[in-house]
Amino acid sequence: ELDRARADARLKKITYERLQSVRQEEPDVLSQQRVDEARAAFDVAQAMVAVAESQIAVAESEVARAEANRARLTKLMEYARIRAPFNGVVTKRYVDPGALIQRALSQKDVSPIVTIARTDRLRLVIDVAESDVPYARPGRSVTFTVDALPDRVFKGTLTRVARALDPKTRTMRAEIDVANHKGVLHPGMYAHVTLVLERRKGVLTVPAEALLIEGGRTSVYTVRDGRARRIIVERGLDDGIRVEIIGGLTERDPVIIGGHQAVHDGTPVTITHS
């Protein structure tokens, strides 16, 4: 339509210019009315071009608005399909199929639909005692068991540590990544974890119950010349079961493990088991 209007306007312009030229050169041959009519026809043709251009602009605007509306509807349709940011399994469902989900009016007014858990890699969370914090570093190997599978030992790696202690429990939160490609483990299981903090060979250790700790000093009862002697010792690593002794005691010194309440420094002692 626009091309036809432009072609008609060019023709009317040429006609007008020719008639005007003839009128100027030979006034008696052509009347002024013919020239004015040609001029009017040219003006009308130009107006028709402007109308066609305006109609095209309006049509393009309508197309752009329709495209924007289509994009909006497409985006809204995407909300009808809920996609999880990772592969996993649905561990809890809050609504039934076909239920009407109300639109959230704010971030606080949000109702969950399902809970999804990733199961191919799990995260085991432990609390490390304050005395063990210096040795708990990412990359440490971890073994653990779960009550549901007591005969199996699983492995993991200490991945992240909080690097700050909880002021209430005096422990540090640590996280262990566990590969679970076969899906044997399930989210929510409790685990019994063994974290190897440091390995030392050929060291002297005593049972933890043999230690007496008073006023920040650690001591043990040993037997010398048939009498109990309380000696100050220096501790090393402590796993809660056995404690490393790095000073004050030798491997040939017998240690009294229990019955401390009946023993004092200098009490006569008869060794029946060592």
C-alpha cells in the first residue's frame, strides 16, 4: 500500500511540474486551473503517503505490543512448570495434584510445594571439640557408620570448617561431603564419625580415666617402691579414649587406672595387674 501511494505521488509530482513548466513558457496553451488541479492532486498523493506511513507505524507498534504480550505470557507459562536447581528426589509434598496454588504477595508469604533433596552427594555435619579444632583441617579423611547399616563403613572428606566456635557449646561446626551414587544413604540419617586429626607412631599413651585434672594441671598415680606416687604429666593428643603423654612418665612406669578416691600420694600399693 505504501509503495503504491509513493508511486502515485511521484507520478502526480511529475505531472504537476510538467504542467507548471508549460504554463510558464506558453501561458496561452494551458490554463492556470489545470496547473492548480495537478498541484492539488500531488498534495493529495503526498497526504496518502503520509497516511500509509502512519498506518504502518501503527501496525508496527501493534506488532511490538503483541510480541511483548506474548513474551509476558510465555514467562508466566514457565511458572506453571517448576524446575529444581539440581537433580534429586522429592522428600516431602505439601499439596496434592490439582490443588490451587495462591500467588505469594510477599517474600514472607510463601507456601512451599515440595521439598527436594540431592541424594548423589550428601553433607554430613559434625561439631568438633575445642581441643581438636587446631587439627581439623579441610582434606582430612573421615570414616563413619550409620545405625541402619552397622556392618558397613563409609568414607568421606572433611570439606568445610566454620573457623569459629559456638560460644555456648565451645565446638566448631564442620561439614563432610559424602559420595552416595548408589543411594544407600538417606538424608536425615545419624552417623558415628571417626575423624583422623593426626597420626603419631611409637608414642606413650594412657587410658583417659587414669588422668586427674585439677587447677589446670594433669597428673597420674604411678607406683614406686611399693607406694602410690602422684606425678605431674604433660598431655599431647587426646581422642577421648587414650591420651598421649609427652612428659613426666616413662613406658616402664605402672599407672593406676581406677579407684583414685581410695589412693593418695604415699599410699601403700600392691601391684596385682600391670
